[in-house]
Amino acid sequence: MREVRTVGTDATMLLRFFLPILMLLLLSGCVHRRVTIHSDPPGALAKIDGKVIGYTPASFDYTWYGERRVELLKDGYETQRQLIKFGAPWYQRFPFEFLSDNFAGTHIQDRRQVRIGMQPQRRDSSADVVGRANSLRSEATHGL
């Protein structure tokens, strides 16, 4: 008796094997990380790690989690410097990070908001200014 072979069986097997792999490659993921810096009052010049990003509210994208040096400058207000830590969410920790970055099937948005209050600049009294000037003069004279 002759063996009857159906045409397309090999193609069907290949399709069943490679289709899930192809689907996984097409369902790639991506994590978009963005921070918005707000100041009270708004309109302060914002610097992140020494780089100017604009006037508040200002946003910037980042790749790595960790600490950032935030500096806010505004006329009539004390300069604010803060070290802010951006911790990784659970899906960006080992071993889940590989899956969320590559096979999530959607774009994941990691949005953060940072609010920093600014204090009005205090005026030094003339007696304080004269006292500091005398102190500096004394240090310069005595070589301290």
C-alpha cells in the first residue's frame, strides 16, 4: 500500500513553529521614562545634573533610574538644590526588565512628577554685610 502524503503538511508545521516566534518579535515592548519638574512659584530655570532643561514646569526624558541633582534658579528666590532618587518600578527590576523592555506588546509610560517649593530671597541687613566684610578682611590680612 502506498503512503498518502498531504501537500502542505511541512509548510503547516513550519508555520506553527515560526508563527509564535514571529508574533513575539512583533510584540516588542518599550518603556518611556519622563519626569516633569514643577516649582512653586512656576517659571524657575531648571537644571538637571548641571544641564539646563528649561523653565518650570519642565520635562525631560531619561534612560537610567537613580539619583539626579535638581537645581532651580529664579530672581528674587533662594536657589534650591536637591538630590532626587528615581527608583525603578517592579517591572524594571531583574528579571522582569528584559520582558517589559522587549516583549510587553505595548509601550509602557513611566511618568514622574517632582514639586519643589522656593523660598523668597531674604535680604541681609547692612550690619551683617559689614560684619562679613570685616571677617573676610581679617582673614586675608592674617593669611587664614
